[in-house]
Amino acid sequence: MRNQIAAIELRALVGELKQLEGSWLDQVYDLEAAEAKPGKALVFQLNKSEGKRFLVCLAPSSVFFSVNKPATAEKQSGFCSTLRHHLGNARLVSISQPGSERILELVFSSRNQQRQLRLVIELFSKGNVILADEKGVILGCAEHQAWKDRTVKPGYTYSLPPATADFAAMAQEQFAKAVLSSGKDSVVKALAVDLGLSGFYAEELCLAAAIAKDKKPQQLSQQDLSSLYSALQQLLSRKQPINAALEAKAAAHIAETSLSSKTAPYSRQMKELEIAVERQKTAVSELGKAAQEATKAAEFIYEHYMEIRQILDDYNRLRKTFTPEQLREYFSSNKLIKSIDEKTGQIALEIGND
């Protein structure tokens, strides 16, 4: 896991968080031993028929839920008190991610005031947590922030930051246009920044599509773009459990910061966190196995990158002057090539593991 959650990871996490919809909010706490500014590290105690769940916000790093209550601060911040005032006994109606933004939106229905309130958790830049009413007017926020295109302060209308490309909703033609029109000097930067995939997943796509990550976007062929788009669709369809890993990482980090700043008076809390970490080891191990299987193909391509690249370079060079029969004859001695489709230009390779 990186320091901050990626948009594609948040997309997977939202699917897991959906089970919290319909819960009633019992209480809001500031998290104990949190390095973040007060109001950005919060614990939302939710209650449903299945029992209590604790939604933990660590803006701008991550969000996750747990069945175990983390250690909370004895004294609450002013923003936490604001949340308690407006969201007391509210029902969690929906959880969503706008487009491919690193933003989590929670809609609450107030039991007492019969209105809907929106809690926005921003997981980019310095991070923030914002509470807005049904008209979008900000009732409170963890930190006052201002940019040239928007202001986050009580009394202002909340607006999302300028939208980035929604890679999850792109058709192949839109995807190709977005990559080719990028002003970045490499395809990996175009995917990471302009499409919002983050460096980690941008590199994974390049590996899966057998494309050099430092290649300029404008140098990509239609086949290259098609391969990248196919790799993106496979990534989006991947079953990627994320909550358990986030919970385990956060528990370990909180335990570490607690140990360095608190000693004897908090030894009991440390022990509870250590138990929570141990409880997550199995879940993290399973997640690791899933990740290894999911990236096996990409790693395999990377190991044989030079062999594959040589075949592609030879084929692209020779197909301009060779007839299909000459191409087949030229590559007939290459045992890696299983078949060649002259109409589409696709080459099927068979590479052994020995």
C-alpha cells in the first residue's frame, strides 16, 4: 500500500463500504494518537442489525471500517463536536465516489430534522472532511482551504475540484484520445496524472500491455492503445479486496506512533492495537496472494520483455515490405510464435516457464 489511497483502490473500497448503508450513526470521535490535524482523523460509530461497525477516516491517507473500536481521544475537536450536533442519530443513506476522484461522499438522513446532510472526505493533497446541508452549503470542515477555483469554508457552497478524466467510464475511443492528447513526456505519466491512475497502476498497465513506460504518448500505435485499454478493463474487473489491508496498515501505524509518543499510561491501548494487527495478518496474507496472482501475467511479460519487443519490432519493420507468406516463412523458425493474424497484425506467443 502507498501513503495515499489511489482512485482505483477507492473505487474497489466503495464496493466494500456499501454494506454500511442503512446504518444509524451512534457517535463521532476524534482518533487518539493521530498525526493528522484534529478533525481529519475521525471515527464514526455505526449501528446496524449485524452489530456495530467503526468507519475510520484518516484524511488524506485512507478510509476503512472495522468491527473493533480504535482508541479515541478524550477531548474532542470543535469540528468533531459540529459533526455530533448535526449528525446525531442520523441514518447513513449512501456511500459513493464521484467519478474517478479521490473523494468519498456519505449522505446522511437526519432523523430529527428530516433533512439530508452530505459528508465529504477528500483524500488528495492535504485532505479534508466537509459537512454540507441539502443545498450544498458548508456547515463545517476540518480545515479552511481556498484555491483559485473554489473555497472550502463554512457558509460557502461546496463544490468538487475540477474534474479529472473518469477512466472507469471511458469508451476505447475516449481513452485513446485522452492518452494521445496528453502533454506529458511519457505514457506512464499520461496514465498516472492525466487519467488519474497513480504511478503504481500506470506502470502496471504498461507492463501488461508490453509497452515501454517512457514512450511518448504520441508515438503509441492503435495496437498499443488497444492493448492499454484492454489492460485497463482487466484491472477494473479485478476482484481487489482493499479494506482489510487498509485497516491493518492503519492499525500498525497508529500503534507505532502511539509507542513513540505515549508510554505506560497507554500500554493497554497498545496491546489492543497489537491484537488488532495480529487479527488482520490472515486477511493481509490472503490479499497478498490475490495480488500476486493478479500481477503474475504482468510480471511474466516484464521478464520476457526483450524477447517480445524484438519480435514486435521485427514484425512491424518487415510487414511493410514482406508478403504474408514471406512473413510466415521468416518467423517459422521462432518457437515463441504460436500464430500470426495478418489481417489484424496480432501475434500469439507461447512462452514456457522453464
